[in-house]
Amino acid sequence: MITDLHIKGFKSIVDKSVSLNKLTLLTGLNSSGKSSVIQALRILDHQARGLESPLLEGHGSVEELQNIFVKEPFSLTADYIMEGVGKSVRFTPNCSKEMSAGFPEIVYVSAARFGPRTSIPIFQDNHIGENGENVLKVIDEYQDVVLPDSLRHPKSEGDSLYFNLRGWLSSISPGVKFNHELQRKTDSSFATFNGHRSTNVGFGLSYILPVIAALLIGSVNPGSVVVIENPEAHLHPKGQTELAFLACLVADSGCQVIIETHSDHFFDGVRVFTKRHPYFSDHVAIHWLELNSDGSTQISSPLLKPDGKLTFWPKGLFDQFETNAEELL
């Protein structure tokens, strides 16, 4: 489990430490630094695996990533626990490429994941892919794995990952029946929902499939960290809340989950789950990010109490409903 992330001189972050828990929620206004936290984690993941270039493709050079207020090269450090022993991995632009034993595998699903497609390719590795591009192949690989009892959906037809993935999909979109098929001779795959190709159903089902798959697969790989951007995209408020319950259950099963979200329904789903299970408050970290007047990221981190309330409520944190309501009254 990754316990802390220290970021210095990276993008809009001058010098901040971010504590991570079994479930960590990153939220805030657009371009406030949430994605920078996730990008820092992904760079450290690349560093820990000894990649020749840990920087992320398409995100720019070292010079582009350097904070303008910090003179020395940016540095990223993650503290993690392996078999009860504290360890760390560090990256600076000039550091040597050394592998860090035991750093958790990061399963990342981006906000730019694929929408509905008539078919998607099959890749030979067992990673879902940041855009969900290999999701059907990975579902096929894991479909017969038995899930922990706590993650078994009431409407599931059995105890396997595949049956429960179908159950959670039906909970988020009632009545939907998911099926998939791999065509290995052409290295392609396709999904159907209620017998219809994905391009003939709503965007939400295609967007949510890699999210649910990543969470469920993470639950049977406790050493992993599932990182998801905007899991709520294209989902109805009820579906967003149900998805929050699933994220909480997966985090409670032993897989670390980090979520970047703009959804008050997802956020409140975590609060409701915690009120139902008060012990879970000790396993949640909440970080509200915003920019100050000079464009630097500031972080407020209220604690979640066992009754689902916060120790304090930062201005701007999912308060737009009340702001709008006051205007309408």
C-alpha cells in the first residue's frame, strides 16, 4: 500500500505531501492539480519498474513539467509498505533508473477511456489499458476467478468475477445484460448489452465497463492500486452512488483505490457507505485541491467521521447545489 506522496516543483505543485489511504478521493476545480497527483504516481510506477523513460508519453518534457517557482529540478517520492516494512521510491529528472522491489502495481483507467465501439483490439498482455482498450480480453482471462463474499452482488448468477461484473452493471444500469466475445484469429473483441452492439446503447455502459472491471480485478490482486479518473462519466446519479459503494467494498477487501472525481453523488455514496459501516472512516482520505492567486496548488484534507460527516467543509467542495438553491429561493 502506498501511504504518502511527496511532490516538489512539479507542474502547479510547489511543495506538497499527499497522504493516501485504502480509499483516497481527489476532487477540486478543473486544472487545480488533481491529475498532476495521479501523473506523479504513474511516473513513480514507471521509475519503480526501471523503465528507461519514466515520463508519461504525451505529457511533455522535463522543462514543461517544472514548476516556475522552484529552481531545483522537480522531485517525486512515494512511501509504501511491503510485508510490514516501510520503503520508498523517488524520481528526479537526473536520477538513475533503479527498480524498487514490491512497489504496488498501478492499474490506471483514464478519463479518456474508449466510448462505444463496434469492436476493440485484443492485446497479448493482461492489462486493461489506460483507455480500457484491452478490457474484454482481461475480463475473459479473469472471468472464472471467485470473488470475496463481500463483493458478490445480490443479483449475481454466481460467485465468479464475470457473473458479479454483470450484477454490478445491472445495478448501475438496471436490467442490462452484458456479454462479450473474443475473435482471436483477428485479434479483436466486441461487447453486447441486451443483445445490442455497444454503439446502439448509451455511452455510460461502455465508459463504466473498464471501471468496474478494474475494481473487481483489483479485489483479487490485493497488492495492486486501482487509480480511476472520473468514474462517474455518463452515469445517472443512482449509478454514480452504486459505483461509490463498489469502490468502498473493493478498498475494504484489501486493494487500494484512488479516485479523481467531480461527482457529489459519488462523494456522498462514500459518506453513506461510511455511515453504514463506521469503521470505514479510518480507511478514507479526502483531498480538495484549488489554485491560489499565483496559480499554485493548495490542498485541504478534511477527515471523514464515522457518521459520514466531515471534520470541516472546504469552500467549493460539492456545495454548488446549496449555492444554486439559495439563488432560486
